Amino acid sequence: MTEPQKASLTPDELAIWASLASLLERLPAALDAQLQRDSGLTHFEHGILQALDLAPARTLRLSTIAAYASCTLSRLSRAVSRLEKKGWVQRRVDPTDGRFTLGVLTDAGHRAVVASTPGHQALVRELVFDALTATQARQLGEISRRIATAVGPGEPWSPPPSA
């Protein structure tokens, strides 16, 4: 038996979806353009460096990073290869379980993420936070977490409390 078809979006829902869909297309392109221009990084690569920089001992399992980024291990591996060629990340076998590979941020990688973060955060502030009130920003955070959780799998990434 097939599942009954859900009702079409209402006009108000369609307008909201159109706004969200536009945001999903425009924001990543703007973030990529700034990072490429200023640091030679994609937004995805910057996210990898940032996650490693915030991790204990600047080290994470690649599978953990892939889960944070909701990407395949193949896509992550290609990005890590690019970062390895720049000397910013190293791969190591996980000494606690040899089935896993660790990504380790090098000192040069730390310097790269430190150098690229202020411009990136300035653009995020300009495009996102300056366009919203403090209340709207908190609401956006809650709404984004709810949608990310509904999409799944797993909990959405959030920075450690000390970040």
C-alpha cells in the first residue's frame, strides 16, 4: 500500500520555502567566494580546519568530520588531500583502533585557520547577524537546529563551549 500523498504547500509555506531555498543557494556561494579570494580555501575546507582546530589535540577521526559535515568519506578524503598538499593536515592511523584514520591539524594548518577566520567571521557577521535582531538570531539558531535534526542523521555539529 502506498503512503497517502501529503497536501501541497500553502502559499505562505511556499513563500517561506522560497526564501529558505534562496538562502541555501546564495550564502554558501558568498562564503566560498570570500574564502577563496582571501585564503585560497573553500568553505568546506575551512570547516575541516576549524573543526580540527577546535578538537582536543587538534585531532579528529575523519569519519567524525564527515558526520559533522554530512558528507561522504570520499568527498572529505579529496578535501583532506588538498589540505595535506598545503602542509596543513596530516593523516594518521588511529592508535586506539586501526580501522580509523585521524586528521591532525599541523602548526601551519593552525596558522592558516587563524589567518582565514577573521575575514570569514566578518562576512558571516555582515550577512547573517547584522541582518537580524539578537532575538531573531537566537530564533534562527533554534530553527536551524530543529531542521538539521529533522534532516538527520545524528546531532548537528556545535562548537565546544570554550570556542
